[in-house]
Amino acid sequence: MDGQENEQHSTGDETTPADGRARRRWRPGTGLRRFGVVLALLAVTFAGVVAGTYAGGHVGTDIGPFRAQLNLSPSLSGGTTVDIPPLGALLLDSHDGPAYLTVELGALDQRRTEALIDDPASISRASQSAVEDVRSGVMRLGLKTVASAVLATLLLAGLVFRDTRRTAWAGGLALVVTAGSLGLAAATIRPQAIEEPRYEGLLVNAPAIVGDARRIANDYTKYAEQLQRLVGNVSKLYTTVSALPVVQPSPGTTRVLHVSDMHLNPTGWQLIRTVVEQFNIDVVIDTGDITDWGSEPEASFVGSIGLLKKPYVYIRGNHDSTKTAAAVAAQPNAIVLNNSTTTVAGLTIAGIGDPRFTPDKETSPAGSGLTKVVADQVIGAGEQLAATVKSSPKPVNIALVHDPASAGPLSGTCPLVLAGHTHARQVSKLPQVPGKQPTQLFVEGSTGGAGLRGLEGEKPTPLTMTVLYFDQQKLLQAYDDITVGGTGQSQVNLERHIIQDPKKGDQVPVTPTPTRGGPVSPAPTGSPTATPSPTG
């Protein structure tokens, strides 16, 4: 028996020394098992971090007037993408590390957008707070991502190992990996990357359209400061122009405000609202290009139409999409014309949208190399509207086209045609058709100062609009040209024009417009009252 017991002690897994405590012997497979456990721990941690990042690495936040979605995802190299659907994206080499940030800009928040419109000074505050908005959103995104990654790892490790100690190790490792990755990204951040973006989608054209972003930003700062002072002066227009001829409006006088080519400039809305109130406007007419790209996010810009509380008659410009027109039509006081007529405040108005949709500016506008193909398009639109005017059961008082090159076929069909597109205010007469009434053509400048494009020159493009006064016979008897803004100017300009014989119209030159099959000519020049600027 003693021999057998001694043999068992000598061949077993444990030995019993003199102190009586058992000790486990080392076996060849122990190291491999431990290595396998470590690999399993790392694999589970990696899977948990990736799953947690995708599941919880996103937050919604406000950046200025925009609603934005911030997303964090694992990546072999860092960077940031700013998605601006449907226009494209900006790609920034913003940081290193295995974390990639995606910022997706959504729709404009109507309440905050209206606040910007009501207070032009808040534009500057919004640009300053946007940096803090981004910083706050990224901080919340980082904390949420860390918590989500650790939680996902703990759950996965608990299911795989069913061991408290190994689960805790996996959770701690996930915390170190996630926090370390985000820390590396924060430590290597490159703020100057915003100056060297790469563009995708339609935004590839942005540098050519906008120009030097840094120079425009500098110009806009000066422009915004001056504009804040200028807009306040609009309410004092009649005081500052007391020496001008005074229209004595009869009870039947109808006041119309003509605006055009807003191009997403929110300052234009404040100016429009002030003039509508000060001049007791009956109808606002917009001859198009209220947006720049006609995209869905831009559609929220038209929400300010409803704040005017006056009828708003609109036709689509070549920068406005069908979605833009639908967004305008959704406003309670808006009327969208597309080869149709309407009667508002006693005026019968006919209008047609621009036949083109060219936000990428590939098609040359009137006055800057009008091709025969484009001329046929815009003349065709004028011909369609002329047929509609002739068939109208009520005599048409005003016809609306976006491009003045569409106006030619309307000569003799109505006394007044309103247009925009060229960003230069012009007044002329169309060649008279024998036996027909004379037709005047009023081309408005840009009520939005041509948007960002208006800052490309040495001086910003001024904001322009015109108040039209119609007598009881609905003939134009006078008009006020209003000009606001521009670097170097210190007051609002108003120029009053009295029409001595409303039946004959204003005494201005006759300027031909393009005709089918004939030589292509520039847009009418008539009597320009504003310096020409880049066309839209």
C-alpha cells in the first residue's frame, strides 16, 4: 500500500511538501490556453468597440440655424466629411487616429432662421456660436461613443466568457481603446484643414462660383457691419427724400413691390418686410431665383414669405427647382404662376417660370453670351406666355418672365413686363407692334445683392427693389427705385420717377430683344440705374 501511495504522489498533478499544502504543476498546454484567452479577450473587445461605435456614435445637434447629425465611425485614418445633401460633400484632413467624423447638415430650423432674418446683427453672433455648437456636439458625441462602446463590449464579453473577471477586463480594455482613439484625434486636430477642403458632387463647382472663400468672408464681415446700419434707415426713407416729387395717391392707387434674385440672402427678407410696412404695399411680385441651387434644404428659406401677410406672386428662375416652386406654393399668401394668370388687388398678372434649371451655371444667361439654343428656349417661354395673355378673359396688366430675353413676344400684349436675372436694374420699351399698345420692360437688380457672388467684386452688389404705383385704370403712374447697401455707402437711396402719360409709358429708349432666327443680342440696356454685376 505504501508503495502505491508513493507512486501516486510521484506521478500526480500535485505534490505535497512538508508544510502539507498542495501545489499545481506546470503543464505544456497551459501557456497556449492563456494565449488563446488573451486573443479571445482582444477579439471580443474589438468587436464590442466597433459595434458600440456604430450603434451609439451619433448625436443630433444645432449648428447655427441648421439641424445637423454628427456620426463617428472606426477608420484606418482620421478625417472629417461634411455632407450637404443633395449638393455633395466637403472632405477635410482634420485629424489623425482611428476615428472618422461625419457631419450631415439637415434642414434649416424655421424659428432660428426667422430670428436671423428679424435681427441682421444676429448673423454675426450665429457665426461665432456655430464654433461652440460644433465643439459642444463633438464633446457629447465622444462621451456617448465611449459609453456605447464599453456597454456593448461588456454585454458581448458576458455572453462569450460567462466570467465576471474576464468581462471586466474586456470592459476596461474597451474604455482604454475608445478613449485613447478619441484622445489621439483631439491631440492631432488641424484647424487649418478647413482652408483646404476637397469637394464631391455638385460642390466641385463651388470654388469657381464663390471664389476665394477667405476674401469673401473678410468682405462679408465689413459688408454685414455696414448693412446692419443701412437696413435701419429704410424706415426713414420719406424723411431723407423729402425733396423728391410726391405722388398724390388716390384711393384707388395700387402699390406693388417688385423683387428678384434673392439668392438666399436673409438680409433681403428684412428689407422687404420693412418696405412692405413703410410703403403700405398691396402685392409683392418676385421674378425668380429666390434660391441658388434649388435644393431641398434651401426650400426652408422661403418660409419668410408667410410673414409678409401680403399676396406674394412668384415665378421660378433658372436657379429655382420645382421643389422650390412647391415650397413657395405651400406658403399661405403665395401664388405661383407657370404660364397662368391671377387677379390680385385688382391687377391681372400673367407669368411663366424660366424654361431652364441651371444652378451649375453651364448655360449662359442673357447679356453674357446668349447662344441660339438658349435664345430659342427663353423666347419660346415668352411666346407661350404671350398666347396665354391674349387668351385671358381679363386684360392683363402685368406679365412676368425671369429672363428679359423672354420679353420680346409680349410686346403689344400688355402695358408692362417685369423681369430679373441680370442683377442690373434696367428700364426700357419693347419694339412696338403696329396698332398695339406700347409695352414697357422693367428689369430688377438683385434684392439679395446676388448672394455670395455679389461679394466677388471690389464692391458688394447692392440690394435693389422697386415700388410700382398703379392708378385706378391699373396703368403705371410712378415708381420708386430703392437701393440699399454696398461698401462705401452710408445711406439708403431712393429715386422717384413720375410717368407723365401712363398710357404712353415712361420716356425711355426702345431696346430690341433676341428673336428666333435673328442675330443673338444682349439683354436690353435701356436706362440702367444700377451697375451691372455677375448674372444669375
